[in-house]
Amino acid sequence: MQKRIREKVPIYISALLMVLPALCSLPIFLPPAQAEGQFEEYQVKSAFLYNFVKFVEWPSETFRDSDSPIKICVLGKDPFGEALDRLRDKNVGSRKLVIERLKRGDAPDKCQILFISDSEKNNVTEILRGVRKRPVLTVGDMKGFLQSGGIINFISKGNQVSFEINLDAAERSKLRVSSQLLQVGSIYREKH
């Protein structure tokens, strides 16, 4: 009689099986161009912004009441165009999404998600300092964004978009990032 030796499942396969449900749920909103096989970077990034709303928890005092909208703001030159406008008036729970475009000098601390455009890279440290310790999920797609205190930074390689999360900056802003989102993104920690 042969003994069957049960092989251990490699850890990366186990991790993949744990993360798979989160990966499947993230791009819930797939734009038409993506379905046709074309890579539209900012359509994918707008889908991520939509899903960040679902996987980040803001302090209750952030909102006036349970029906207050969630504001997604873009500061600087808008690379999203219509892709972000498609999110306008979508609901996440009882909250409606509102999209706003800001110019330098506008108050970004009234936004729940603030995408800082690459056109603002020379001012990013100052902008981030202005919302530091406020419940604003700052998002960018530029080199050095997390090191400057940003919370989520997109990384584009070929036809793929991923992201990294600065947990220290999120904690300073009193934002709770879901473990599902943490499993999908790369975690960045500031050096103390």
C-alpha cells in the first residue's frame, strides 16, 4: 500500500487564492474601450478611484450626515476626461459620487479623494502639507508621490496599472484602508 504524501501548496498560490476575490471585485466598472482590448490608462485609473471609495473608510465626522456625497476631486490638468465623468452620480452605499475639478488655490480639504495631477508635481509637497492629517485620500501617479506624503500612487507598466499605498500617511489622515485593498496594492512605509 502506497502512502500518499500531501504536497504543501506553495505560499504564493495560497496568497493568490486569498487575494483572488478582492482582485475580481476591484475593476467592477470596466470601460468599453477596455472590453475591446484597448488600453485606456485613465479609464482604468478612474475605475480604481471608484473602487477606492468602497475599500477606504473615512471618519464619521467627515460627513455632515449619512447621505452626504463623496467628492472625488482632480487638482491640476485633468488626464481623466470623460472617464471620470462616468462616475458622476453613481452611488456607493447611500452616498452619491460628486466629481470636481480644482485649480491651484481651491480648497482640496473638502474632497474625500484628491487626485493630484502630474501637472502639479512642482507643488505636490505644498499641496500634501495642506491636507496632512485631514481625512483626504490623496492619489497621484508621479515619482516620489508617497515619499512626499501621498497615500496612493498609481504605477503604469505597459498595459497594466497597479498601485502602492503609504499606510503611515493613511493613518495620519485617520483613513482605514481595507485589508482587501492592502492585499492588492504594494505597501509603502515611511522611514522614521
